[in-house]
Amino acid sequence: MFPRIFLFINLIFLPVYLFADETKKSYSPSKVVYDLSSADSKVLKNVLDRISMLQNVYNNDSFEASIVVVIHEEAIPLFKNYRPSGLMVRARSLAMGEIIKFQICKASAKMQGIAIADLHDFVEMVPMADAEIIKLQKTGYSYIRL
């Protein structure tokens, strides 16, 4: 009888033991580059949620953490400054710190007739999205395609 009770108790509490460390897991700050090209505002909202959570996971460590969102193709119009949007207010607030940067592809913007003056002032222009992503990866950034 004792072995059955012991087995029963172990089966009940085994998940607690297996997943106890999951909630206490910590991550050291890293460098990440997100590749954003979708015009879907739901995708942008998801990106903002993810980078905000990642910034918190990294404890806002501006010395070791860096999160760059490289924006190109159909995503660029989402960042035009004539579009009042709660998403842009949120993106601006995330960019105010030292960790998160939003970079827009100048080549892609030019093909769409969009100038730097047409964009929100918290974004930076980079010559070409692909070249910027490659450069960041060579300097240790992990790549995340959206």
C-alpha cells in the first residue's frame, strides 16, 4: 500500500517539481534585431508587446541590452507622422530609453515617395534594411523575422 501512496503523491507533485524553475528563469541581456516589413497594425502591436516584454526581461540594462527594429517595405507607412495612432505613441515611449531603436530603410522609403520629414521623429534612417540587418548580425545581434 505504501508504494501506491508514494507513487500517487509523486504523480501529483511531479509537475510542480518539473516546472518550478521555469518561473524563476532569468535571461542575460542580449542584442536583438527585429525585421519588420508587414503593413498589418496587429503585427506592429505584437512587435511592440514583444520588445517591451524583452526590455523588462533584460531589466532595462542599457549597458548590455540592445533591441533594434529595422522597418522596411510595407511597414514604413505605419510610421508616417500624419497618422495619429496609439501604436506610435507607444513606439515613441519605448524609443525614449537607451535600449530600443527603430530604424527605417531609406531605399525602401524613397521607392514609396516617403522622406525623413514624413516620418515620426523617434525613427532613424538607415541606407538599406538588408545591409543594416547583416551589419547588426555581424556585431552579435540575434535576428528575429516577423
